[in-house]
Amino acid sequence: METEKVIRACRLHIEMAIDDFVNEEESAPEIIKVQNGKCSYCVEEAEYEIKK
């Protein structure tokens, strides 16, 4: 069973997160606005969740 790839990103890192997802998964991500969790790239609050 495949685990779902999820990246959380703040406003500053959203483009980097999308690029990383597409490079790894070779497919377009689903982008969801969230209000909890930390950015996968820094210590800021995440505004987006990028997943399959």
C-alpha cells in the first residue's frame, strides 16, 4: 500500500512545494487551504496542503 505524499507550505514556500511534488510524483497535486500545521520548509504556519 502506497503512503500518500503530503507537503504543507506557507505562502512563501507554496511554489517550491508544488515543484517538489510534481518532480517526485510526476502528476499534478491537489492544493487545499488549511489553517493548521507547520510549513514543511520553515517554522511558519502552513497555509496550504499539497497532496495527490
